[in-house]
Amino acid sequence: MQMTQIEPSATLAQLQESKPDRVTIVLLSGDLDRAMAAFIIATGAAAMGMQVTVFFTFWGLNTIRKQGATSSAKDWLRRMFGLLNKGGADNLPLSRFHFGGLGTSMMKLVMKQNRMPGVPELMETALDLGVRFIACTTTMGLMGITKDTLIDGIDQFAGVTTYLAEAKQGSVNLFI
């Protein structure tokens, strides 16, 4: 019987060479649980020294909208989007079991009891760790969202080509 010996220092060196150093995340969803997953991954990767970019598009833009921000669009359809999607990281519903807000309130209570940070705290941590936030300009125009209705700390306002350039250099690209 032949046994293969593994040299720990060589294995560690191989892992360090192959370690992905860029992570991109497309946050399409405006749901509490999905936004939490995106920011937990983003902060974890940034804490490991990786460069992380989060691209916010469609309902994901609600995560980075100011609390209660509405649309100032001139046409009624975009204003309706603003009324229906008030935004704000504290106002995100659960993707399942929302039950008119009851499920979301229960989830937030359980998170608080377990000292789990909420989406606003995770976003603040991500920004402190240098995670880049890019807001999709195409979706902003489509939904009547303006720069002044988004939180401070957005690094860039850009379209899909900017995201694709980031993703091309990334070793881990996630869609949430």
C-alpha cells in the first residue's frame, strides 16, 4: 500500500496562489434575507482581504435607497414604483413568510435576540471594509430612482458593462 504524503506548507502555498482575490455580487433582490446573505458574503470576503464589488440593480436598489425615499419622476408609472418601493435597508420584506410584515418582524426579533446585525449594520460594515457599491444607472432610470434618493457611500453609478469588467477580473461572481 502506497501512501501519499501531504506537505502542509506546500498545500498552504498552493491555496494562497489559487485564492480568489476579487468577488463580485449582483444584488437583484430587495428581500431582507437575500440582502443579508449578500452583505454577509461581502463582509466575509472583504475581511479575508479580497476586493469586493456589489452591483445593485432592479429591486436590489431598494437596499441602498434612503429610508422612505420616493421617486421624483414626472410620469405616474415611475412615481408609482417610488410609492410601492419606498426602500431603505430597514424596510426590506422577507422573501418568504412575510405575512404582511409579521414574519419579517419575527425574524428581526430573533436576529436581535441572537445579536445578529441587521442589513443597515452589515452595509455599514461592508463600507468600512472597503466594499465597493455600484448602482445600476439603467435600472435607476427605468424605476425613476435618482442619486439623491440613495444613501451616501455609493462608489459609482454605472451600467452593466462596468459590472462585467469587474466580473471578468473576479474569481467569485455571485447573483443574489
